[in-house]
Amino acid sequence: MDSVNWVALVYGLVGGLGLFLFGMRMMSEGLQKSAGNSLRKILEKLTTNRFIGTFVGLGITAIIQSSSATTVMVVGFVNAGLMNITQSLSIVLGANIGTTVTAQLIAFKIAKLALPAIGIGVFLRLFTKKKKYNYYGEVLIGFGLLFLGLATMKDGFAPLRSSEEFRNAFILFSSTPILAAAAGAILTMIVQSSSATIGITIALASTGLIDFYGASALVLGENIGTTLTANIAAIGTNSAARRAALGHMIFNVVGVAYMLILLKPFVGFIDSITPGNANMINAAGQNPYIARHIANLHTMFNIINTIVFLPILGTLASICKWLIKEDEDEQEQRLKFIDDRLIDTPELAVTQAQKEVQRMSDIALDMLRMSKEAFFQRDHKLIDKIYRKEDVVDLLEKDITDFLVKLFQKSVSEKNSEVINNIFHVLHDIEKIADHAENIAKFTESIIDNKISFSEEALDEMNEIFDVTIRFSSNVLDEYNKGNLPKDIDTQDEDLIDKYKRKFKNNHMRRFNEGKCNVDAGIVYVDILNNLEKAGDHSFNIAQVIQGSE
């Protein structure tokens, strides 16, 4: 115990791990930059089939050397609605295999190339002008630092061979695989890189501190720890993205659980297919074959786990949906009445599109009513709800427009063509009404945060113009949604909104001159008046569509 230089050991471990992590990050980022946007395009387009998705995930992760980057990217795509949960899970399964390339790379005896790689990489990074060569330089620097860090960690761990306490601790790992797996999971959660913890495991095993059986359990645990990255990335995203992250955790946890039960025969199988004695220690106190054994075990575990789960991805997706429910806002975001399969029956498609427009208009009207309530009650929760509903309206406008564009390419009757054309006009105005409700919510948030107050006269005026705007918008949208256009509609409220805006602005200037209103209150007051007037203008545009004079 006394013979161990603890300061040197800590310096070697911390410095080596730092070099390894930094090299890993630099190599991964350099590879991603050199690949450009092509990786994202591949992920978007080649994932309709679960088997293809698995190979895409494998290939991309092998290229960029970061399963975390792939899974975080996938969570982003699911959150944006570019892929469903089953597609995302197939990619993550492939990413699990792809990330084992790092361990395979480490197992090659190429540490002596670390310093030349850093030298060439620095030259490319600093002395070439082309971005492409700069990125290649980063890849080489990262590659060199990775191996330099691994060698530093090995040297740092070497003195621990003389520590009886550490030897006993690692013997415990070898005799208690569940404990070793838990340690591997916790270590990966801390350093946020399964590749780094695989590197640590290989360094420990290469110095003879832990045998192949104990190292295997550590590696299995590291496959659980790595799922934390995707789950962290999914915080604050929609339920689909959280389900994708949860699915990643489920198949890694379940895979590790059944593999721990079968660990002895599995370790024996890997030993039989890998050259060299996994537990041989040479005269220098090093284990020359253990790195390849660990790398092969890591790869084979993820291949077997992928084969097990790939046929039942649909079931796993259903379990994730059951465990993580959609909230009310997310249910609003989905199209309820239209589907691309309806395009082949244009008559029905147009009718269903009208229902979807009505649902969108109801949400916009809700936002307008809630903006009034939030203003008078000074309610932050209502403001947040308005913001979420605005996102829903934007998504619905895009999805309905995309559907109608596809429908227009079909042979539709003249009447339906006119209906579709009207919807195009109305969609924009409904979205703008929602925008102005959101603007009012933002001004209300500023009022609350800055503790701005208004006179009783100003509040009474605001109540009047809110009521007229909501009434006019509601009447217009109700008439539009009833159909059978064109028809007459009363638009006198639009003139009243304009009249109120002018009158109340003049009243505001009078109050300001009399010292009854301060500058901050006056600015926000006028901004809200302007947004209510513009919401009335967009309702009037819809009224013109109803009258057939758009």
C-alpha cells in the first residue's frame, strides 16, 4: 500500500481520462464536420424500414464515433416529427453496434501512431486553408490524443498492482458481476461516454488489475450508463422523443439483465473465438490479449441484443407509448381528420380538411380569449398555455397546407378547387390571429414582470376592445366553418375595433399629458391595442372570403 504513489496515480488517471475524452470529442466532431449535412439527410430518408434503419444507425455511428451524437440527433428528429418511435429505435439499435468500433480501434496495437497523428493533425489544422483539411486535422489530433490518454491511464493504473486493497476490490468485481455492472453504469453516467469507460476498463484489464470475467460485467454495465445521454437530451421534448430515449434504456437494461444470467457461457464463447489467452499476464505485468477480448465482447453483446429486439420493435414501441402518455397539447398537434390516404378520395378529403381548419380556428379563438383572461388576471400559467397553443397552430397550418398541396395535384371538381383555394387564404389569417394573441401574451408577461399598472379608465377601454375583437373573430369564423359560401356577413364590428383603437389611443395621450399614465404602461397599452386591431383585420379578411370577394 505504501509503495503506491497516489499523487502520480491520480495525475495519471485524471490527465489520461481528460486526454481520452478530449481526443474522443475532437475526433467525433471532426468526423461530423467533414461529413457535413449528409448524415442528417441519410437519417431522414433511409429509415422507413427497421432493418435499413439499424444499418443506417450502425454506419453513421461508426463514422462519427459517437452513439450519443447519433441518439441525440434521433431524439431531435422524433421531436420534430421527422420519424416515428419504431424508426428511431431501429437507428439506436444500430448505433449501439456502431459505437463498439471505438473499442475495436483501441484493441489494435497502434498506440505508437498517437504522436505522429497529433503532429500531422496539428499541421493540417493550423497550416492549411481548406476547411476539409482542417477537419481531417481535428480527426487526427483527436485520434492521437485518444491513444495518448489511454496509454497514460494504463501507466497510471500500473502501480495499483502492488496495492492489496485494490486487488481485493477488483477480485470482488470478478466474483460479483452485478456489482461490476452497476459500477460500469455509474461510471458511464459520470463521464457521459461509454467509449471512455470502455477505455478505462481496457486500461485496468491490460495492467492485470481485473480479469476478463470482471471486465465483461463492467462493459455490460457501461451499456446501461450510456442510455442516460439520450434521456437527458429528451428532457423538455415531446412524448415521442421521450419514448425513443426510454426505448433505448429498456433494450439496453433488458439486454444486460439476460446477458448477466448467461455471462459465464457468453465469456467462454468470446474467449473461444478470440485469439490468445484472455487472462495471461506477461513478464512486464501486462495482459497483451485482453483488449481484443473486451472489444469483441462489447461488439457481440450489441449484435445479439439487436437480433433479439429487432423483430419486436413494434411491441417495444407500444410499451413506451403505454409508459409515457401524450399530454393534451401534443394531442392537439396531431392531425385528427386528415390523412394522406384520403387523397385518393378528393370529396372526402376536402370535407375532412374543412374539419381540421375548424379545429385550428377554435384553437386560435381560444388563444384570443385566453389572452384577455391572462391580461386581466396576470396569469403566467395562461401565458405559457398560449405559447404552447401557438406552436400547435403553426404545426397545423403547415400540415394542412402540405395536405392540400398534394390534394390539388389530384383531379378535383371546380367546386372543391374553390373550397381549397379559400382554405389557403383562411389558413394564413387564422395563423395571424393566433400570432397576435401570442404577442398580447408576451406584452402581458412584460406587464407582470415589470409590475406595470393601468388606470381604471384604461382597463375599462381594454375590456371593451377585447370583447369586440373576440366577438367579431368568433362570428366570422363560425360563419366560415358553417360552409355554403358565399354569403352575407355583418362586418360592423371591424369598423368599431378601428374606431376604438383611434379613440383609446387619444385617451391614452390625454392621460399621459395629465400625468395619470407612465411611459412603460403607455407603450404596452398601445402595443396591445395595435395587436387587437390587427386580429380584427385578419378576421375581416376571412369575412371577405365568406362574401366571395377575397
